[in-house]
Amino acid sequence: MQGSTQPDDTRAELYVRSLLPDGHTQQQAAVIDRIKGLSDTDVLSDFRVQVIGRQIPSTPAEARTELGLFALNRVSVFQEWAKRNKCSLEPAFQVRSVDSEMSGEQYRAIVFPVQLLAEYTGSELRCVTPHTADGETVTVMDRLTMLEGEEELALSSLERASAARPPAQSDLPAADTVDEDSDPPLPE
């Protein structure tokens, strides 16, 4: 990485919400282009985009898919990072009550932000954006500008915070092989 001050294994995960109006999808595309630019200039060694739904159930027992468990695990790790750095991820993540149209039951769900950037060095979580610290909110666009200028934030990393990518849709078991009555395994 000639000219870069970043370690070789500095990577980012961009979480984007699916099924958004055109204005948001254009903004997401612009963010992805900027992250690609950071990768091309070796500020980041790698990046990936993870499409996520609008919300996930708030407990492992209710998150009956591997993607749901992965997302719930990530939210938990992101919240731990925020607590360590005395900052907040609200209003990026919100918990709300949802009425299920299929079962008629009510459950609590975590609403994902339109976009979220998680930065890693090795297995350490370095930064989660958007976040609010000392009354100042850092947006994804703000953070990208900082990275483009190789500006660092004075934040503590969270060790052993990376996770395996969730399985691709083609790797998931067929619907008729899932045991509906059993609880899914907890994320590692």
C-alpha cells in the first residue's frame, strides 16, 4: 500500500437497506462509489456490501434465519463498540413493536439505518457510522470524507468483532427442511 498509512487488513462493510425509493438508492450508489475509490487508493484493503431488510426481530429466538441471526449479532457488536466509545448509535437503530400480518402476533423489531459503515482492522472493529459522540453526529458521508483525507477519529477498537459473511441465498436449506419448532443456534 504505497503512500497509505492504513494497515494491510483495513476493510469496510457497508450495510444498505433494500427496497428504498430512488433518491436513497442513488445515495447508496454514491457511497459505494466512494468506498470503491478508497479501495482503489489502498486506504481500504477490501470492502463488501451487505443488503439488509428494513428490520430484524430483536431476539435470536425470533430471528429464524441465518441472515437474521447474522444481522442481530452485528447489531450487538456495534452496540458494544458504541458503549466502549461512549457514543450512541441512536437514532440509527430503533426498536419498535411490529404487528405480524401473517400470524397476527406482535413482536419487537430492530429497524436498520438506510446505510451503515463498519470499519475493521484485522478482526478489530474500528468504527461504526453513523454514530453520535459528544453531541456531534458523524454520518456515513462525513466518515468517508475523513477516510479520504486519512483523518483518524480518537476511538477504541473492539477486539474479535468480525464475523463470517452470512450464507448466500443458494446455500440456505430448502424451506421444507427447516424445523419450525426448534430455536435457531445462537450466533458465535
